[in-house]
Amino acid sequence: MAVFGTPSTVRDGVGDVDGLILFDGECRFCTTVVALLLRLLANREIRDCSNRSIKGVNLSQHFGAPGDVFAFAARDFVYTQVDAYIEMFGLQPRTAALRMLLTACPRVISLSVYRWVATHRAFLSRFVPYRTIPADKLL
């Protein structure tokens, strides 16, 4: 499991929200996925930040997480890659089945799929409509 930070460093960085998504703010595929996640978790206080922005770089350094990876800073730790999705899907009853599916999937398979998607973002961006992230969700 890829976990970074301590409860106190994460609380300092996240503040009073349920979580913070750190992601590549330039990729169409990544932006579309984050916009979808924000809609799925609409009843939670989730913010997002590009890990390419100054604030995103500073937060990644503050958490001790790699600056170029998809991450979810919850109230306790910073989760990356597949673990970030598992933690986010656990925040909402309607996405609990997705969490169970990812947890039950053999780790080698879920990480292989994640890595394939991560290395083919430009290709996948051609197939998704561009979605914007609401301004009130940005840090």
C-alpha cells in the first residue's frame, strides 16, 4: 500500500475538508476522471489541486508524497494510485461496491491496469469529453 504523511501533516494540509485529490491538472483524461469523482462524492467536502501547480507541489512535499502521482489526502494519510481510489470509494455508500471490487482484485492486476492507464493518458484523452472542475472545488 502506498501511504504517505502522518495524521497531523495531512490535517495541516487538508484542513476542514473530507479529502483532497492531487492530480495532473493538464491531462484531459485525468481532469475528466476527477470531475466524475467529484460528482460521485458530491455530498462530501472534497477539493482538488493540480500537482503541477505551486500549491500542489508544496502540498506533495508537505505530505512527503511523490509530486507526479495521483493521490488522495484523506483526514489520516495520503493514499496514492489504486489506494487513492479505494479510499475515495469508501466515502460514499453508493460507491462501496467499487471499493470492494478494487480491494478484492489481486494487487498485481489492479496496479497493472493503473500503470497502463497512467502511461496511456494521452491516448485515452482522445476518447473522453473534456469536463471542467467546478471552481469551488479547486484549491
